[in-house]
Amino acid sequence: MIAKNAKLIQPNTMVVGVDIAKTTHWAMVMYEGMPVGKAFAIQNTREGFQNLLFTLNALKQKLGAHSIVVGMEPTGHYFKPLAYFLANTGMCKVVLVNPYHVNRSKEFDDNSPTKNDKKDARVIARLVSQGNYFFASLSYGAWAELRISNVDRLQLIKKRWQLKNQLTAILDQFFPEFTDVFKDILGKGARHVLTHYPFPTDILEVEEQTLCNGLKEATSNRVGQKRAQKLRKAALHSIGIKEGLQGARIQVVHLVEQLGVIQRQIRDVEIMMAEQLEETGLAEYLTSIPGVGVVSAAAFLSEVGNPDDYENYKQVQKKAGLNLKENSSGQHKGKTTISKRGRPSLRQLMYQIALVSVARNPEMKAFYRYMTTRQENPLAGKQALIAVAVKMIKVMLAVCKKREYYDGSKVGNGHQEAGLQAA
């Protein structure tokens, strides 16, 4: 935990642990390290929240407390209404507790793995009292809009991936040679063929010129005669099964339609994210970095929030789960790996940014080459990409906090020091 956590829990601080649920939360109050009364229920309604404020204010006056800190687990999305409500009152500070810590700590009370809401509320309150928490990064304005938009984008990408796998599974059975002709089954030419002539029998029934004209129209003349010939040849020698074609044909058409809708939705969301990125005032600085585009810059800010809230890039590194952990015991010296105790979406995003940066950013390309070819402890390809991802976090956070454009001369130096830290 960062040092300022301890400063929040001062003498005369009333700590409230809340176990979050869908309809009824449970809360436990601690003061000076000791429980105050019994756990009590909080209904997930405005009346329930108002009653909580009344109860906490009364207890604060009774105990003579100077401040209130409310801690809770970030349980899915259920914690957000209560967290925003309490934060907006200004009456208390809202912090979050790692669910992993709660699970590990709950046996301290009674040496039992028993789980119930009242017990969890007490465990959360104790963890907060000990300083084992992190601040709730509640987003407002453009930051909140970016966060929601990116969540929508990621969900759409996941749906696209699922539908694409379903479509590939059908083609593997009925037309396995199709992917030899069209490497990208979501391309315009591929979608045109799958909509009108999805299987070998359909392709062989239509004239080659008709097939060629359709491909030209669908792809704005980028694909034509050669692809049509290749497609007919693949259809002629196909080993695809010929039973159940009618049902499979309808399924392919439906999947292609759904994929087309999702593709348009993703494009619309990314346009909106670009507009929201401009509202933050940081678009020009982030996109000045070679390898960082508008969508990746918007996604980065949606994951980390306002860069001004961070004191050091290592906080973002830890949030992504890219901080290193050592696996050693006694004389056994295990491999050092990343913790993966952060947001998977942020970790995946930084890995993708690292891949693009190594190809397009001269400084990152040189850094990657150094990490993989240095004499002492050279890194494997993926390990070096993780090092690049961490370095990109540092660079992206720096240009945002300083409101400066990217300067490669400031990044290209210090490979030896950076390499030792990332190793």
C-alpha cells in the first residue's frame, strides 16, 4: 500500500466496512480498532442510503469521531451506486479493499472459512483500519464517459470474436478451403461471398463473371477476377460435407448480418471515444507518441482515469498487473514474473500498444532490441514486450502529466538502467 493510506486513518477516525450485495448490503463500524455494536443492513435504495447517512452521523457524534472512512469490496458493478452516493455527500472518504485480501483474512476471526455478509463486513472494516485499502477512483465528466464507452467497445469486440469463431466452425465443416481464399473472413469480399454464395455448391452454380462483378462491387475494385477464379477452384476441390446445407446456409447469413452490425457499432463507439478523448485535453499529447493512435489513447485514459491522480507510473503498472513478483523459497530461485493482479483489459491494451510501438517507434524498437540482445540476462520476445509496455506506461503518463509532446531524445537514453529494472 502507498504511504498516504496510513495518513487517512488517524486517531478518532470512524471506519465502516460494507459488504456489497445486489439488494442488501451489510455494514460494520469500528472505532479505534474495536467493533462498535453489531453489523446492520443497508437496503440498496435511496431511503436505505439516507438511513445509512443518518446512522453514521449519529455514531460519529456519539463517539466523538473527527472523520469517517467507508471501505467496501469492488464487487462487480454493485458497489458503484453506494460509492458515488457517499462520495458526493462529502461526509466521508470512500476506499476499496482487495477481494483477495478479504478472502485470505476472514479466517483470522474464528479460524473458519465460513462466509457470511456480517463476517465479511467486519473483515473489511479491520483491513481498512490497518491501512490495507486503495482509493476508489470514481470517474466524472469525460473520464466517466470514456470508461463506459470503452467497456461497451470491449464487450462488442468480445461478441465479434465469439461470432467469428462460430462462423469459422461452420466453414471448417462445409467449406474448409474458404480461409485459403480469404484470409480475413470479416473482409468486405468475404462477407459478400458468405452472404450470397456461402458453400461450394452455391459458388459452382453461379457464373465466374457474376462472381467477379460482385466481388469488385463489394470491395471497390480491390478484388476481382483472380480471386473469383481461386474461389471457384477451391469450391471445385472442396472436401466440405454436403449434408445439412440449408440450415447451415441460414446460420451463415445470420452470423454475417450480426457481424456487420457489430462492426458498425464498434466504429460508432470508437468515433464517440475520439470525441471524448478531445474533451480531456490530452489527445494531442498522447497521439504525438509513435505507435499510439486515437483509439488506443482513449482506451488508455478510460482504464487509468485522470493521469493527474497518479504520483508515479508504477501505480499504473501495478493497476495493470505488470509489476514483477519473485518466486523463490529457501535456496530455490524461481523465475520472476508479472503479478497479473490488476485489470486484464489494461494489461492487454498495453501489450498491444507495445507490439505496435516496437514496429513504429524508433526508440521503443531500439529498447526492445537492447532487451533481447544484451549480454547479461537477455529477455525473450514476450518478456521484452512486457518491458516495452511498462516503458510506454511511463512515457504516456509523463506526456499527460507534463502536457508535453513526445520527445524521442528523452526516451532513447538510459537503456541500461531501464533494462536492469525491467529484468
